[in-house]
Amino acid sequence: MTVKAYLQVIMTIDEENREAAAKVYNDYRQPFLDNIKGALTKELLIRDEDVQVIHGFDSMEHAKAYLESELFTTKVAPGLKPTWAADPDIRFYDVA
């Protein structure tokens, strides 16, 4: 399948919390790929100023639905929330 849409989550995470955030990413990466409808890719990007997770989906519908999924609402977001220095910036992109 080809990626048709991306979900980008940009998080401000202080250095002392980055290991905990990386653990959440690593713990739920495979369940995301195995169980979320339309999920194709998931990458963790780290910069000095922020941490980003880029999710690739087969459609925009599936990208948006992930934020309402049980995995995101009961595992991923609650696991990451204590690591955030500010609310995350969530963006969606269509592939041209």
C-alpha cells in the first residue's frame, strides 16, 4: 500500500523527559502498525527544539480516526502527557 496521508504530532519535551517519551513510542509502535486501520508507517524524529512522530496512513479518514482510537486515547496520549512541556501541535497532510 502507498501512504496517502500523514499525521504529524509535534511535541515540546524537555531533555529529562525524552527517554520516557521514547519508551511510549517504542512500546506502541508495533501495536499501532498491527492494529490501527490504514496505518502504514510510524517514525520518531528528534530535534533540539522538539520531538515529532510522523504517522503514515492509506487515507486521510484513517489518519483522523487514529486520534479517536482506543490505542491513542487510553495508551499513547496518557503515556505521553506527563512528558509534554506544552500541548502538542497536531497536523494532517494529504500526499499530492
